[in-house]
Amino acid sequence: MDFQPQMADITKPVASVVGCRYADCWCGGELVANEQVALNLKDMKSKQKIRFIAGGVTAPKGFRAAGIEAGIKYANRRDFALLVSDTPAAAAAVFTTNQVAAAPVQLDRAHIRSGRAQAVAVNSGCANACTGATGLRNAHTMAQAVADALGIKKKLVLVCSTGVIGMNLPIDRIVAGAQLAAQSLSRRGGQDAARAIMTTDTVDKQAALRVKIDGKAVTVGGMCKGSGMIEPKMATMLGFLTTDAAVNPRALQAALREVADASFNRVVVDGDCSTNDTLILLANGAAGNRELFSAHPQWAAFVGALRAVAIELAQKMALDGEGATKLVTVQVKGARSARDAQRVARAIAKSALVKTSWFGIDPNWGRVICAAGYSGAAVDDRKARIWYGDVCAYDRGRVADAATRRKLKAVMKARAFDVTVDLGLGRGEDTIFTCDFSLDYVKINADYTT
């Protein structure tokens, strides 16, 4: 297709755009790559400071990566990524809840049971989903090709695919790509890898930070891709986290589930849950700390670091949603329960009417309260209040006047803003990261397979 979406401005941490107002983090909007910025997370009892740094999956010690052109769908485009730990690492993963699971997801579910992995191979351009026995054979062939190229056991290889559903992998190109990627591995290869996993993404998405654990500098890095078909109910589209911390594999899995729920599970672009959603975390112990587990005194500091990287990546995905021009953080509070708060937040974030109003800078808060009302949660419009940024649009039956509507429009002109709904019924809260729907979303998806 000839259409090219507008580039999203996410070359620096999203925190610098949205004020880093995570569910449990406030840093006043001063997060910028390469600056030594501290995040005070409430659950970090050790009071450790987290510092965002430049880089992605190869920022932690002992990881190399590559992104090469394998010719999977397009010529002259990076489309095969390889991420490798110098040594076998503790591994954890979460996968799509879609009952239609792609072949690579099926393979990875089997391989991850050991709690160990050393390499992750990713191709873009073809999802290898709904491809039957051939697709599963191709996923195994892809894993074996990587194992052979690296001289490691196949069971230590995880594979991921992203692209169009219902097409077989060009397996000869995949096998050749595995060899070339293995030869191209580098400590500086993280950015190439991040670019190779992109589909309709307009920019690569990376983040990294550093924290002290047991007196050792522990680094967490990550990359992800995702622009459309996004409402993960377990993890993300494709996401990869790395750390040089030594971590107990069972504890690592528990940490990843917790982190995914606070980050990637809070992203909605268009309400579609992919067949290929995968989030993988590798921890190789190269930092030299004592093995971390849930009762370790600095466990909260480690999980906080993982969460901060994951939220940064999740927000970058929302900001780079297909055709998106705005990152919108939907915050719901005062619900009868946390479950009700999430229902309302998701309904608002998925509403095409709400999302198009954001694109048009139309402060149509009526669509917001409408979405809340059909969400399935308890809602009483006589007790509810709605804000765009810090401007109140609706207050328990009192509506915005002309002057207030002008202020609301001013808020909506920003690249990123919050929509807050207080239901006034209880203490339940939830936050969802989402984006607007522009004309470009339709253009991108109208001829995606061509």
C-alpha cells in the first residue's frame, strides 16, 4: 500500500510527554533519555532510585541483538530480529488469551515450561497464525535454525512472529535470516532489533533503566512493537524485557504477570486482541547480585524497575497507535470496585465515538458518560464527574458552559492529556492508556494485506 502514516514523536521517553504520571509514580515530567532521573515508586521499601538510561534490550550486561533484512515480505526492510543472552537465562512469559493462538505461541508455551531460555527470534511481515500443521512445523524449523546458528539447544530458543494472519512463513528465508542474524549479533544491536520487529509501527519502542540491588548495578531493558489490533488481556502485542539481575525463575514468572497487568494489560488502541500476543522476560544474572525471590528485601525495588520500563513501553505503544495523534490516559476512580473501574475505563478507551471526538478536538464528554453507562459497571450520572486534564467538563448534573468548553478544547490540543472520571460510588480505581482514532486509522487498515 502507498499510504504512509505520520511519524509519532516518541523518540524520547513518553514520561517527558505525559509527566510520568503512572499509577504509582510521579516525577514531574522530567524524564528524558540519558538524564539521571529518579523515580520514587511507592512499593520500593528500600527507597532505591531508578534511573532511565539510553538503550533497550542490550542495555543489561550479557545480551546481544541483531536486526537484519531477510526479505520476508518487503525488500530493503529489517524484518528478522535476534536477541541472545551470553548464558542460559531464567525466563518467563505471558501469552495471548485469544483462543486462536498462532504457531509460535504454541511452541513458546511448551519451551517456557523449563523456566530457561537463551535466545528469542522474531520475524515481522507474517504472523504464522491459522496455518495449521505447516505453521507449527515452520515455527519449530525457525527455532532449530536459530539453535544451529548459535550452537545451543533448541529448547532454549523462543520464537515470535507478527504480521498478516493466514500466510505461511517463507521458511527458506527465515532459516537464512537466522544465520545472518547470528553473525550480526552485537552489544549495540538493540535498536536494529527493535526496528526489525515493527509492522505498522512508525517508530521503534525501547526503554532501559538502572537500579542498585545488593550493592550491584542492575539494569532492565526492553523493546516492543504494537500499533494496531491492540487490547491485550494478558501481555502485549510483542514485548521483550531483559535484565542482568539473578532471579529465581518461579519468582520471575510471578513478577512478569504482575508487571504485565499494570502496564501492557492497560493499553487499548482498537479493542482487538491479537493471535500472537507475547511478552518475554529474560534474566541472566550477569550483574552478580544474590538471586532475587519474593521474600528478598529488595524484591519490590526490582519489580518496580520492571514495572517502570513496561509502563514506558506500554505508553509508547498507545502513542504510536495506528494513525494516532494523541496519547490519552483514561483514569477512573470512585467506582464500587476495581473491576467496575476497569470496565468503565476500557469502555471509554474502546469507544469509537469517544476516540474520534479526541481526534477532532471536540470536548463531547457526553460520549464519555455514555460509554461508562453501558460498560456493565454501576454508574449514576447524578454522582459522576468528568475532567479533561484539570478542567471539569461535567459535575453531577452540572454541564460545562461556553467558557469551560473553550478550556476543554485547549486541553485536547495537547499531544497527550488525561480524561478522569470520578463515579462517586466507592474506592475502585483503574487506568488505561489509549489514543484517538484519526482518518489515518481507516486508511492503514483498509488495505492492510496488500
